[in-house]
Amino acid sequence: MDSKMSGEVLMNAGEGGVVHVTLRHAGRLNAMSRPMWRQLRAVFEDVQRRTDARCVVMAGEGGAFCAGGDISEYPGFRFDAAALRDFHENDVWGGLNAMLACDVPIVASISGACMGAGVEIASCCDVRVAGAAARFGAPIAKLGFPMAPREAQLVAAAVGETAARQMLLEAATFTAADMLGRGFLSRVVPDDDVPAEA
């Protein structure tokens, strides 16, 4: 499948042991496709094996962190219980668990949309820096289905039970200032300063 169509997760080992991991899905605000979840797992398993990695900076390309899952794929497995379980247990949780298992500190560099899958990915990071215009939520209730249990537990542990319920049940969205006040973000900076701050 063409990576431009399905998106990709890029890894670039920079100077000083800083590894840059970038979500790229042009035209979809870096929404996570199934191939991207599998690449996320492979990238973080690679980072875990590296002896020169001191820190990971996680970002999205083009002014958005990650707008959620690539819903264009959902009709292919949404109403098939086995396929849906495979998606969540192997693709999604495989990627998230590789991040959680990584011993290298992960800094989230968050600009623009951080929704659904983006909140899940950010929840796996150790430090979260966001631009003032960043927005957070998990409005999948509007799509008519819940977040998978382990993913919901991960988000609730990071954003807090009340915010998680508002995101998941009310489809509420929050500003960067809101999420700083709730303890999810380490700091909020002007949007142009996010990469340097991270």
C-alpha cells in the first residue's frame, strides 16, 4: 500500500541521542491507519534496542499531532467482532504497548489536533509539551462506538477520570490550558515554540 495513502511513522536519530519520531498522514491530520499502528510498534521496539538513544521526541507533521484514527478504514472491520478485536489488541495496543515498554523517555511535542488515537499516543509519553492552540478530545461517541477498554484505562490514568468521561461520553474537547490545569500537560508554550521547547 502506498505510504502517502496509508500514512507512515518516521524515525530519525538526531544528535546527542535524541530520536525524532514523526507521525505523517498527509491530508488526514496524521490520523492513525492500521499500517501506522504497526509501524509505531516497530519504531519503538527499534528505539528500545538502540544503545545510543537518550530521549524520543514524538510529533506530528504539518501542524497537527494526530487527529485520531483513520475512520476511512473502519467499515472494513467495525462490524466484524474478530476483526475489531484484532485491530485493537494487535494493531493499536501493539503500538501503544511498545511505547509504554520503552525505557527511553518520550517527550510529546503537541501542535494542533490531538484527538482519540492522538490522546492515546500522548498518554504513553513521559513529558507533554503543547502549543496554546492545541485541542484535545476523543469524540468517538459521535461515531457510535466506545473506546476499547485498555485504551480507555490508559487515557483515564493520564488525563484523569473526569476528563476521560467527558471526552468519551460527552465528546467534549479541551484546550491546552484546560489540559495543563488537569495535569496532563507539562507546559504550554506559543505554538511556534513547541518544537524547540520539546
